[in-house]
Amino acid sequence: MQFTIRIKMLSDWHIGLGQSKGDIDAIVQRDKEGLPYIPAKTLTGILRDSCELVALGLDNGSEKGVWSQWVDFLFGSQPALEEEAIKSSPQPAIVSLRSAHFPDSLKNNLTVKTKVKDAIAFIKPGISIDNDTGCAKPDFLRFEEMIRKGAILDAKNCQINYPADMSEDNKKIVEALLLAGAKLTERIGGKRRRGAGKCRINVLRLQNDDYLDYLTNTPPSPPLYQEATVTTINHHPEIKESDWYILPLEITAESPLIINRRTVGNVVETLDYIPSKYILRNLHRKLGQWLNVSQAISEESLIITNATVSSQNQPSRPVPFCLFADKLNGGLQKGNVYNRLVEPEPKETQLKGIRGAYIGEFTGECLPANPKVEINIYTHNTIKDDIQRPSTDVGGVYSYSAIAPKTTFRAEIRLKLDLFNHLSNQQKQWWRNLEDSYSIGQSKKDDYGTIKVTIVQQPQLYQGNIQLNNNTLSVWLLSDLLLRDERLNPTADLTIFKTELEKVLGVELKQREKEDLISVMVRQRRTESWQVRWGLSRPSLVGIQAGSCFVYEVTQGELDINKLSQIEIEGLGERRVEGYGQMCFNDPLLTMKLSKLTSPVTEVDTSNNNDTNANPIRSSDSAFEYARIIEKEAWREAIQQQALYLASDKKTRKQCLGLDIQGEESKPPMTQLGALRSVVCKLQSQSDKDKVISWIKALEEVPNRKDKWIDNHTDRLQLISNLIGDSENGINNNENTIWEYLQLPSDLVITENGETELKQQLWAEAIRILVDAMIRAHKRDWEETQT
């Protein structure tokens, strides 16, 4: 069941990134668009804490009551907090919450109107008090970034994954507990015990008419969690040796992806590709009604390749280890790249191997493209209930490295012809059933792991494209290769690899021997994996790393293109269904000289960011109220800056208010300017202009004072009347004079009728700011003449 959680922030709030920036000691977390948001981990943690309080009250203070069991059923068990030994597998959460972001209408406008986006946050100073003296500690002044109150954020696509056999009453109990926890939540984020983070949380799309009845009665114990069963047929026709069909997949990361590579200290590192096992698990759910996927896997008639970053709408390949570049001025983006399988090392140039990257399609005319996978770092913490602070006892502060959202990957599903025909007979265009959003990787129930799978092309029959090269065989591993020795131990022994090739190809091979050329470039890699339910490690996978290259000479027999094509499509070694053991033969990138080729032409991004749908936000939109708040603050900031700019110029001051310095004398005198500033401070709205008009009339009735404002050249009282729009004297009834002076930027409006309404609301404030800025600047210049 899907639902949306809406959070309205009733006070300023701060959800920190755990980092500083410039003079700001604590900045807030921001999403890909640079806008603040509420991470799903924060939302999950605060809702669980509230549900635990609800359960504690309903269980009359018992921490192990039946309602507390329902909390564990909803949010999952916490093995790290268990005092006793774990007797069963940990209970996974059935609720999956997502990060809360601003509405799309507001997000689209702020993406274009960057000056308004900057007004979302403000800087709040803070100090630390010495407990002994009661005074501020020296050198403890800090500045924290805060987000303005009034924001409305939506956590969309939240889910409760009920077990298939769960009764309707038990579902109502779960929903009633979640609703009660949301109602009890009053604050979220940092500094929430000091006034920040006050909020109101509503769970949308849940019927809450009779949930109170479920909270007043003692419920039964929650059901035991069971893995969701997958509907699958028991058997499908036997698949014989046949041709292969290839189904291309496009995978887009809709949220950051954590594909666990290893854990170093408190940092979890991610892979830069998606192993096919993360896609394979979803085939059982999508194809199980037509196909026995397990049988197809055991028969090796179904293969999924690893998903690598897309390059020109094709899957990229790992850079072969045989590629070297000029250490000082070379690389795939610069040129000066050498293929050491066919090119000797230059005598006057120091080379460095190209590592840890991917390459696109190679045409032979220039170097291949070099797409990058953006990796971001996200910091989190685990709060200990007793002290309400991060603690190493329960995890403390930790960081995830994750693949950035919007990254696009490409993979292939490969099926034998008989298997493809079987699926096509069951359902025409069965591959469309694979298009969906999935959750994969680590921490996939909250901030991470959401992907979207798209079928970009109908299945095509595989056509091999291997060129024979005078009984010389160049091998390039496109994925890790898993082999076993005679004792069935994992191995990276190259002799065993050569033996496996000889066995399939029916030839005898010998490693090429040339003094000035490299024939073998190989690395070993250890891949760790985990048992998700128990959170325990599985045996390591040790094999030959993707990118390894070999050059063999055929000493007996002849190479058969059909057999080479069979290895290219099926792979070699163990766990080929999961994408291991993929390789290609005699690829032009390994058989050509590259030192004379230039860098690839950079693809021009033709997308126009200004095409974003940035229509003004209407008053009926839920984001209108907050949009007007930040829009108003952006106007205030622009008024301040423009007023200071105008006040810095003497000619502008004389033009607007007639302020002048004649010798050592101020015109008008400073006493009169003080009176002007005092009366302008009373100007709070357009209806208060009579106060200024009355002051002007009073001056005109006193000749001694009138002479101080009016001389032969300038009528300063007329300029003031013109500024405020004195219609009674017939001088000027235009209230836009202040805006004609300020000339504010045009990109400060994001709401419907925003310009008209804000000019009316900020008219008096703009006049006060401009007059005050000009008098202050005039006074500073006049004081310089007195020294």
C-alpha cells in the first residue's frame, strides 16, 4: 500500500549535513537541486520514536508489551539494542519511507529563480555558556544555517509491504499505530529542544475514521514475518542449445544507490556499477507467472550482465589494463594513450596506467568516450535513546558513499531462442512487464536504492562480430571471472584460465612472448557479499578482475568463430548467470595502435535548463504560502542591497533626496535629516503617508525651517513628496517612484500576482530602507569634511 506523508514546518528548522562551509559552522542537507529536504532516515527515526512512546503508553509502561511488538513488526527489530542473544533472524521493516521534498511547483520555480532560492535559509549566530561563570565562553561563537518556517514537504511513494496473508484487522492496527505516531510527533531535526523543528505530520491516503477504536483495545500479537511468496510455474519446456536473444535495459537511479563494496571504519563504500544479481532477484516476481526462473538459471539459458554507466546509449566497458597514458599530459580525455599490447613503451615519455574508469564504443577514428560515475558522500548518525545524542554504542556517526541520482546505466538480459519463444507464447511483449521501479542495494527502505528500469529496444537476435587475427587471440575481461582449481578452491591462476579457454575452443594456446610488448595485464579482486536477513557476511568471491587483458598464440588447432561467439554471449567460469565471466575477443581497442588517435569529441549537452516548467505558483497550490514567504524575504534582501548601492553615490543621493555637501555644510542640516528619518520610521504602510505629508506641511509653514530644505536650486521637500506620492499637493501621485529608483531584478517573482502584491506590502519598508541608507551615507561623507 502506497501513501504520502506531508510535513508542515511550524518553526525554523535545521537538519544538518555534519559539515561546515566557509564561515558557516553547520550547514543543512540539500538534495540534487540544492534545496533543503528531510531525509528518510530522519523521518523514520522520529516516527519510530513517537510510535514507541505511543506503545509504551498503551502497554502501561511495559517495554515488551504487545504494542511494542507491533512497533518492531512495523519498523523492524533492532539487533544492536538486544541485550540477549538473537534467537531468530532479525525482523525486517514492513514500512518503507522516502525523503520529504518541496512540491514540484516550488522546486521548478526555485531551480530557475536562484535568488529566491537563496532566501530559503538564513544564518543564525550562537554561543556557548560557561556553567561556572554564566557568561559566554570565548572563541565559542558559531554560525548555523537555518531554514525558514512555513515549509510544506511531501514524502511520496511511501509503502507498507503487508504479508500476503495478513488480515484486514491487523492492517488497521498497523495503520492506527503509524497515524498515532505521526500525530504525536511535534518536532524534527536538530535543535528541536531549543525551539527549532516544530512540525505537524499528516499521513495522507489513510482512512482515519475508526482507527481510535483499534488503539483503545488490546490487539493480538503481530504475525510472524514471512518472505513474500512468488507466483511461479513449476516447469517449462526443456531449453536446448540455440541462438540467443538480447534485451537491452536502461536503469536510472532515482535516488542515491549504495552497492556495497566494502566497509572501512565507519564509511561504507559503493561500487560504481550495478551487479546483475540485484536485477536477477526481481525477475522471479515479474516473469514467475510465465517462466520457472530458477530452472532457467540452472539450465544457463538466462543471463543478465552487470549494469554499467551508459555511454552514447550503450553499456560502457571497463578500461582494459593494457592502456597507458603520458603521466604528465595524457589520458582518455587528452590523448597520448598507448596500447601496450601492440605498442612499445616510448623512450622519452613516462607512462602511467589508466585505472578505475569506463569507456564507450570504439570506432577506431578517435579514442573512446570516458563516462564518469559520480559518487557522493552522505553522513548519518544513530541516536541513543538515553542521551539523545549519537553514540558509538548504537552506531554513532557513519557515512555512505553512493552513486548520485539521475545516473543512467545499461545492461542486457540474454535468453536462448527457445526460452524467448516460450515467453512470447505466454504473453506478447512480455518484456514490458519488467518496466517498473525497484529498490536495490543497502538502506533501500529509506533514502537510497530506488531505480527505474526501462526497456529501450525490443529483443534482438545476437549477431557475433569477432575478427580472427592470424592465430593470435586477444582476450579482454568485461566482468570479473570466477574459477576454481583442482581442489575446488577459488583461484586467479592464469594457467587454469588458459586451460578453460582451450577446453571450450578446442585448441592449444600459448602466451605470446615479445620483449618490447606486454602480453598479460591482470589483477585479482575480492568481492564481499552479505546475507541480508541476518546481516552476516557470506564467503568472499575471489577472481580475476574486469579489465584484465591477455594475448595468446594458437599453437595447435584453429579458432572457430562460432565457439568464440558462444563464449562472448555465455561467458566463462562460475556464476555466469549473474554476469560474471563476460569477455570479448580481438576487440579493435586491443589490436590497434592508439598513440596517434585524438581525444573524443565532447558531447554537447543540448538540454536547456530554462525549459523547466516554472509557471508562477497559484494561490490554490499548497506551496503558495511558503513560496510567498521566501519570495518576500528575497525582495527584502534585494531592497537592502540596491538601497546601499544607490546610497553610495553622491549624485544619486542628490537626485533622490537633494542631499548635498557645500563646503563643510550639510544641505539640509543633519538635525533636519534626523527629523526626516524619525518621521519616515512611522511609515508602516501606504495609509501612513499622511504622517509624512503633515510633517512637510508643518515645515512649509515655518519660514526658518523651510529655507533649510528649499534653496534656489533644489526643492528637497518636493523630492520627498514625490518619493511617497503626495497626491494632495498635486506634485505626484505615483507610488511606484520608489521602485523606479530601486530597479529590482526581474527574477524575484515565483507566485501569481507576486510583483503587484509585494510592491504594495513592501512599499513603506522600501522607503524607510532607502531614506535611512542615504542619510547614513551622507552623514559619513559630511563627517569627513569636519576633520
